[in-house]
Amino acid sequence: MMLLPKYFRFACGFGSLVFALLAICPLATLAFEGHIVSSRSGEETKTAAAVVNPLIECPYSLLMDETNTVLQPGKPVYDKYTVAERKVRNLPTTLPIVQPYYAEKTVYLTFDDGPDPENTPIILDILRQHGIKATFFVVGAQVEQYPHILKRIFEEGHAIGNHSYNHIYSQLYQSAHTYIKQLQQTDDIIKNVIGVRPRISRAPGGSAGSFTKEYWKTLEQDGYVEVGWNISSGDASSAKAQQIVDNVIRQMQNKSLWNHAIVLMHDGRGHGETVKALPHIITYFKERGFEFRVVNLETPPAW
Ligand SMILES: [Zn+2]
């Protein structure tokens, strides 16, 4: 059991690398195929299988260091380098341009302020029972306390986003500089736990009223996607579960949001009512044939 995640991550990373090589270099494709065809020994056959199979199952996509491209549509996107590491290596820090994903009915369930020792594991259990993936915007200080929960989110194939280091508005929003500093501090903490860092982020309290042009410019230069929401579950107040469900259903009457419904919820401390509401919210979307997706570079802007 102990060896599995380590082996999996290695196989996954190696698989992604080979995939990138195959995608960008036809000569490499020929060479690689030649290798498989010509392999006869048991050892080499085993190597080829280890490369191909984990690629199909790989739960996330990695921004490659040299090409800066997204490899697998629909998967969470991570980066093996931090902004500082990219700058040192002269690699691009800005993000590649990706075609936004619009389908008739698409929903993104998002949870802010965790990981939390009480709520997050139950939410992960519920998501697993329903066979769906969601997105967690985590706070750096919480990750420091509960790294094992972050690891579980990652290993179960959900997307992870950056939600600042301490969520304290007076410190966070002093300037674009203090904001980006907290994002990078959180990136480092996340990377220490899962080996990669997110490229998506969500401003605590939302960007409206807090961001100036300078913030947007800095985020673009350093390659973060700011992710808003268009369906608020209203779970930040003292709302009861039924009210949270009703809030979501009421806002879903706006059919223009059906092709990219981004639902804001919280898995932080004290959000037990959100946990209770979640199965009903999932059922609502399932019964109407929505596709559940994780937030990545293909996710359209909320508004
Ligand atoms: Zn928050």
C-alpha cells in the first residue's frame, strides 16, 4: 500500500513526458514505436506496459516545462515548477491559450477555505460515492495543518486551486504584491505536499472590490487563472442545508449559465450544513443530465 502512490506518481509523470514527446515530435514517435516493436525481453515489455497504461488512468495533466502545453482535456492542471523556478530556468510564466469548454450542461462544484479535518473527508466520500470530481480552493495555512487531506484530494483526481495563505483581507489585499506573495507562499506549501503546484486561484471574497488593474496584470504575468463563480450556494452565512439547496436551484433558473455553472460552496470549518446539502445538489444536477467537470484552463470565465 505504501508503495502505490509513489509508483503511481512516477508512472504518471513518466507517462505524461512520453505523451508530450509523442505529441510534439513525430521522430520521437517513430523511435518509441520502434522500441516497443523491437522489444522481446520480458523486462522491456514490462517497461512499455508501464508507460502506456498509467497514461490512460493519469488523474491530472501537467504543464510541461519546455512546451507549456496542456496535455489532457478535462483533467486538473498542475505545474511541476513554481513561478520562481520558471523564472530561474527562463521558462514561460504566462499560460498557454486554451479553447474554453462549452457543452450544453456543465457544472463545476467548487469548495473554498479547506482542507478541514471534519468536512473535507466527508465531502470527498460523497464525491466518490457519486463518482464525480470537484475543485478545492485551499488556504495555505490549512494545508500546513492538514497536508494528508490535501494529498487525498489530489490522489482522488480532484482539482486544487490556490486560495491565499491566510485569508486575512487586511494583509492579503494591501497591494498586488502582498496578494501574489501569499499565492506563491501557498504554492510552495502545496508543492511540498503533492510535488506539483496549481495554476488556478480564487481571490478570498472574490476579486470584485479587491482587485485593481495591477492585480490582474500581475496574475497574468505570473500565469494564474482567477476563477470566479456564477452560482452562490449562500453557505457562507448561517443557512441551513435546505436553504443552500434552494439557493442553488433558484439560480439555476438562469439557463444562460447551464453550459458553465460554477457553484461556490465551502468546506472550511463550520460548514456542516454544506455537507448535508451536497448530496441533494449533486442529485439535482445528475437528474438533469449535467456533466461534472473540474476547473482547469478550459473552464470558461464565470461571467
Ligand atoms: Zn474563502
